[in-house]
Amino acid sequence: MTNKINKLLIAAVLVSLTSISFAYEQPRQERGGRMAQELNLSAEQQEKFNSIIKEQRATAKSWRQKHHEETREKLSQILNEEQMKKLDELKDKRSKKRNMRKRDR
């Protein structure tokens, strides 16, 4: 049982770390403009390109939200209320640190 809890906690940490890695990427507008310039896109191509990327981001955001909800549900089945509260506190602490690093850039 302890091994199972450890594995799930590791999975939760990995999901958090993945989210953090996205925070270190360039701002989206810079990436899109730079990509369009490097690909030498026409105005029409750039419009279609941006539309596709925007759609992909929305799909990815929806998937991440669903994935986080499923993970939380699974964790709630094995962790008690105190452990879930502690997990939430740890996630909030990491989120605040991440936001502070973003502001410091």
C-alpha cells in the first residue's frame, strides 16, 4: 500500500514538474511571430497557422485540465483528508514560487 502511495505521489510531482517546464518557455506571442518569420509565411499562411496553433492550445489545455482532475480523483481514493490538504498546500506553494519566478523575469 505504501509503495502504491509513493508511486502516485511521484506521478503527481512529475505532473507538477511538467507544468513548471511550460512556464519557462518563451511568451506565446514571441514564439508565434518568430516561427512565422523563420518559416517566411505569407499573411494568409500566418493567419491559418495561428488558427491551427490556437486550436491546438485549447485542446491541450482541455486535456491537461481533464488529466489533472482524473489524477486528483485517483489520489483522493488513497489519501486521507489530511494528506489531500497537505498535497494542496504543497501545490499552492509551488505555484506561488513559479509565479514569483515569472514576475522576476
